[in-house]
Amino acid sequence: MNILFVASEVAGYAKSGGLADVAAALPKALKKRKNNIKVVMPRYYSIDKFKLTSLGSMGVPMGNWGEFWCELFQDKNNKDIDIYFIDYERFFGRNGLYDDENGYAYADNDERFIFLSKASFEVAKKLNFKVDIIHSNDWHTSIMPTILKSKYKYDEHFKNSATVLTIHNMQHQGKFSTKILDSAEVGWEAFMSDNLEEFGGVNLLKSGITQSDAVSTVSPKYSKEITTPEFGWGLEGYLQKRELLFGILNGVDYDEWNPAIDKYIAKNYDIDTIKDKILNKRDLQKIFNLPQKDIPLIGFVGRFATQKGIELIAGAIWDLLQMDIQIVILGSGEKWAEGFFSDVASRYPDKFATFIGYNEALAHKIEAGSDMFLMPSLFEPCGLNQIYSLRYGTIPIVRAVGGLDDTIKNLDGYTQNPNGFKFYEASKYALVNTVKWAVDVYYQKEVFDNLIKNAMQERFSWDKAAWKYEKLYKLAILKRELKNE
Ligand code: ADP
Ligand code: GLC
């Protein structure tokens, strides 16, 4: 199949979270399965254009504003995926992806991502790529089906194109004023019908949900959760009505996340050499100046956002620090959390350490060096870190939501092959009690070793997920064909 895959971030080039991991690994798996897939993303400042090859300039129609000229680049050195970059200084010539250095969203995010969406159509045309599937991801590119039905309706290149939207997160929907309608050129009827409009403004994710031929989310449980008010962020009604809504669990790129070959960690190990995992714990303790003790070390890596349960961790911190454990936290985001965790680290240097910022190597070292990995998310569409943790024999302690619930098998006495600890209530009590339980089990060597063994044997292959996406693409194509008849 010919697939045009568009995302605002792709790992290896620009990343703020799991979307980037998926946007690199899924196309790689689809390409391996003999699909012709082209990935398009913006060329932010973090991407060195001198390592890329220019394919020349390209005009992108932006309604009343006329045509914007950008440059198209390709990374010819990337053997895993065919990836293209839209270089347009005015919109992408910045360090941040979505926010400025103070954490405020850029005021022109609407225009920036409408532009990316439109430019992606132009990339297909420039490359003479006859597209079977337009695969958009999250709100940034979820207006593409509506653009297809208007601006590119009669374009040869898209005559047979069906559309698929993957929702990685319902919280962020791309809500803007109607001023973007002109540059989007989708026509006012798209606004007046129940497509883009929400409370007099525009909701881009809503448009993707209502207009794509098929919609997927990144775990089966999340695909159900989002049809409820608790997880639907106001769009649950549309998701309840939506046919062809599926949950396809993300996989893991085991070329990147595998303790046997991980280039970032102090000592490689696998299930047969699990005794070497301790050397990574020592390394982590050394990096963070923690005493080299054999007590449970609990790791956390993630965005400091309410989604990730950071308020729960903050609320539980004094109770957690009463226990004989060590905690290492890597992340950035909400300023209060950055300040709070730094403060705790300075008061309890023997028990608690944090690195504020984004650090790829450290994320790997924490996966390898921790005994347990904490993810108390309020909601979690899929979650990748708990799946990485499993591969590293680092036992996840998670709240049973979304992908966390789908991937972690609780040590509850009746679940087969348990690989972690789960709690249900979103409270600090539930978190503290579950950590206490996990710490208790840590000292029951046989039970804990069994958890590690089960965890390390789990495989979440992208090949299987890619196979499911192919089925989804076929359904989308079928739906489009039947509708056109
Ligand atoms: P989300 O996409 O909601 O942030 P995921 O669990 O799907 O959550 O993916 C997060 C990804 O981002 C993982 O690959 C994780 O290792 C990485 N990550 C998050 N924060 C950091 C950080 N501060 N430093 C390094 N990697 C990080
Ligand atoms: C989102 C979700 C996360 C998911 C990731 C990749 O950022 O918050 O749960 O794993 O997308 O799909």
C-alpha cells in the first residue's frame, strides 16, 4: 500500500513524548512489511538541515494568504523509513515543537499545523505519490480528511485515498478560533456541519474523529474509555457514534529498547545474565549520588503533566520517603513540579534524586538501573515506559488505566504470569499502599524473580501492530469505496 504518514514529531529528529516513538517505529515496521510509506514532519531547528538532502522548493496554498513557499528535505541516510521534512522558517524555525521556552503554547500553532497538513498533500504531489492511505496523528494533522474532501477532492493523486486518524491523546484537541478557516480552505460548510465547529470555534481533533474513514487509538482499553465522559474530554458523544473505532496497542522498537544491546547502559544483560542488572543499579546510584545500597530503587521517567499522576506522586512523597527505598525521577514540564521535586531532592539526598530536563541516555539508564518503575497516570492512552520497563526486568507499578491496564498483569493471585503491580483508585493512599506492597514483594526473592522472568519474556512487537494497521487501512479503503459507489 502507498501510505502518507504525517506526524508533528518523529523519534531521532524531534521528540516530546511517545508520539515520536510511534511515528518512527510504526512506519519502520510497515516498510519492512513491504508497504510504500512516506513520513512527513516539520524541520524544526533541532534537526540539522545540512545532514539532509534538499528536494527543492514547493508552494503550499494557504487560501487568501496565497501560496507559501517552503523547501522540502529528505533524509537519505535513514534506511529504516522514507522521511521528508517541511522547512518553513516562519512556522518551524524555532527550538520548541509546540511551546516556547517558558512553556507557553505558540500563538500561531493553528496556522503552523494547518500548514503542515496542507504541505503534506503537496509533498505527495511533488513526489508523484499516488496515495492509498493518509494516516494522520493527533490534532496537529487531524484536519487532513476535511482538506482531502475540499481542496484536494478532484486531485488525481488522492483519487483513491482513504483516511485514518490515530488518537494518541484525547486531552489535546487543537481548539482555535475560526480565523484558520480561510487558510485551511475547507469551506464554511465544513464549519457549519457537525465537523469542525465547537462552541463557535474550531476543534481540529473533532474534525478528524468525524471525517476520517477509520479511527484508532493506541490501546484497546483506551478506545473504550474515550467513549465515556471521564476520558472523552467532551468528544465522547462523537466517539460513541463513531463506526470503525479500534484500539491497536503500540509496540516497542527492540532495536532501541533492549538491555542486551542498549548502548546507553553501564552493562548489557538479558534474562540469562540478569545478575548483571545490579551493575546498572550501581551506575544509576553513582550518577545520582545515592548510597550504593541493596534497597528497592524506584524510577519514573515522563512529562511532568497531570496526566502522568505527578500530583499523586507529590501528595504521596512524604509517605514514600518514610520507607527504606530510593526514588529517581527524570522529567520536565509543569514548573511547580520541577521546583517541588528539586526541593525534595535537596532535602533527602540519600533517598530521592531528580534530573529536570530531557535526557535520552538517562531514560535508558533509569529503565535498566531501577528495580521498579512507577506510572500512576490519571489516564494513559498506551504508555511506552511501562512496556520498556518489562523488557528491562524493571517491575512496573501502575494505575490500571488505558494501555497500562492492557499491558500489565497484576500480581493478584489469579492473573496468569503476573508482571507488575496495579492499583485502581486515583489517590495517594492507593499509590503508597501499592508501593508498600511492591517493596514487601521485593524481599520475597522467589516471587520477585518470577515477576522479572515474566516481564522480560513479554514481547510487544511492532510487526503485529503493523499487521493490524494494514487491516485497518483495508477497512478504511473499503468504506471509502462503498461510500463512493
Ligand atoms: P507520553 O507520550 O504521554 O509522554 P509515553 O510513555 O508514550 O508517554 O512516551 C514517553 C516517551 O518519552 C518515552 O520514550 C520516554 O522514555 C520519553 N521521555 C519522556 N520524558 C523524558 C525525559 N525527560 N527524558 C528522556 N525521555 C523522556
Ligand atoms: C501519547 C500518550 C501515550 C502514548 C503515546 C504514543 O502521548 O500520552 O500514552 O503511549 O501517545 O501513542
